[in-house]
Amino acid sequence: MFVQFLRENKGASGILFLIRLYLGYQWLTAGWAKIMSGFDANGYLQGAVTNASGDHPAVLGWWATFLEGFAIPNVGLFNVLIPWGELLVGLGLLLGTFTTLAALMGIIMNFAFLFSGTTSTNPVMVILGMLVLIAGYNAAKIGLDRWVIPFVKKSFHLRQGLKPALQHK
């Protein structure tokens, strides 16, 4: 019933628009600040690995193994992915373009930060991002997806030689 409300209710669309604006602003400003400051994830990643030890570790062992074995040796990749990912998620949510993809990528980044031992606003952003993700198209009706999604669907169906799908309400 709640999922149906999120996916179909016009009032929910307005509430989700406000949630999208909040999340988009948070992601955009975080990404922009990192891009402008010359972000380096090395210290953060090293600190997360350190927090995987002790009686009550903040970081799980399997995540620390991933950080040591992949993230730290490829820190240059993460120095690009994190700030630009945050910026693009923010733009997608603010503009309402590929909204569900932006929400999903934001949730994945939030969980990566949580796994690394950083709480901050991440739990709140996960919950709000899940609402946007569950709502799907209704979360983007007040946004560019209103035009982008039908165009993409029509283009996909034409390329596949299929009849265009029914339009959204």
C-alpha cells in the first residue's frame, strides 16, 4: 500500500520532488567541494582499514580486505570516481534526469561510506534515496525524466523493432 502510494500518488510526487532536491543538493555540493579541493581518498581508505581491528571494529573484515586489496592500490581511480560520482548523482537528482539510476548510485555510495565506518548523514540519505528509488518514475514526474524517459523508451523500442510501450499517466 505504501509502495503504491509512492509510485502513483500525485501528492507523493511533490514530496518526492522536495526529497530529490535535498538529496541532489547534498550530493552536488559534496562532489563539487571535493573536485575543487583536489580530493585524495588515500587517508580516508587507510583510516577505514585501521578501524577494522580491535574489540568493536567500525569496519567489517571483508570490507577492509576489499579496501586493502583493491581500493587502496587503485586510489587514483577512486579519487576520480568519488567526487565526479557525487556531482553526477546530485545533478541527476536535482534535474530529475535518470532519477532512479542517480538514486541507486547514491545509495551504493552511501553504503560504501557506511561500510568504511562513516555515519554522518549517510543513514538519512540511504532512507531518503530508497524512497526515491522505490517510487520510480513518480519521483521524477517533476523533472526532466517526464520527457527523457518516454524518449529513451521510444528510441529503444524503435531500435528493437518493437511497438512503443504505453505512455505513463
